[in-house]
Amino acid sequence: MQRSLYIMRHAQAEEIHGGLHDKDRELTGKGQQEALIIGTQLSKQGFTPEYIYTSVANRTKHTAALVSDVLKVTSEHVIEEEELYNSSIRSYLSFINKIDASIRSVLLVGHNPTVSYLAEYLSNAEIGSMPTGGLCLLQITVPSWKEVSKESATLLDFIYPEQFSRS
């Protein structure tokens, strides 16, 4: 069974200011546009994840909500995960390894630098630092989520909002 893993960095968020906690940062107007651009591009390419797992930070939740609206992923399939906030490649990998075997495609919405490192770790592709709203589409090359580890995926596409917002 072919499996797809989408790894996305949240769209542009406001800077930390005053007493604002990092988890409470919201998307900027530009960030909202970035999320909609990526959702639209995924839709045009026919990529639709069965589940979207997002960090508990407001900026990732809002990014996931905007993308899921465009892709028509039901709210029951958009799940907040504490494990994806302020975590390491190891935490993300542990999370991926626990995905139910019946699921074929997943979108993870998280934070840099971890999401960039994770995409590189899994695919052995050189991605660099994913820009806000950036997304890597990986094809899993092992039979199950439990077996996902270093170099167990192929990078099929790397998209980011600026590619599509130029005049």
C-alpha cells in the first residue's frame, strides 16, 4: 500500500511581543494567504491527506484549519497533538510510527527547524530551511508507518507560497 506524508511548516505568524506566549501567536494576514495558497496548490495537484495532525500552537492550528477547508478534510480528521509542539525529530518519528496502518496519507503541520530536518532525515533530500507555509510531499518507501525511519521516503515535491504568488 502506497503511503504519502506531507510535512508542512506553519504559515507566517506574528512575532512574540509583550506577554504573548509562543503557543498563542496567531497567523498574520500574509500567513493566512500562504495557507490558502498551499491548500489550493494541493487541491490542484489532487493531493488530499486523510488526516491532518497539527501542533497545539495557534499558528499551526490555524494553518491546518485553512488548508483543511480548501481540501475539504472534515474537522474530525484534523487532530491537535501536543507531541508536535516544540519537539524533536525523534518525537515526530515516534508519532509517525504510531499512525494507524489503515491510513494512507497524512499531513503534519509543525514548526521549524524540526519539520525541515525531518523531511531531510526521511528523504535524504537537501531541503534547507522550509519557508513559512512550505510543504514537502514524501512518498513512504517502506510497507508500514511503523517502519518509517531514516531515508525511508522519497521527496516527490517541495512547494512554498512564494512560488505561486508571483505576478
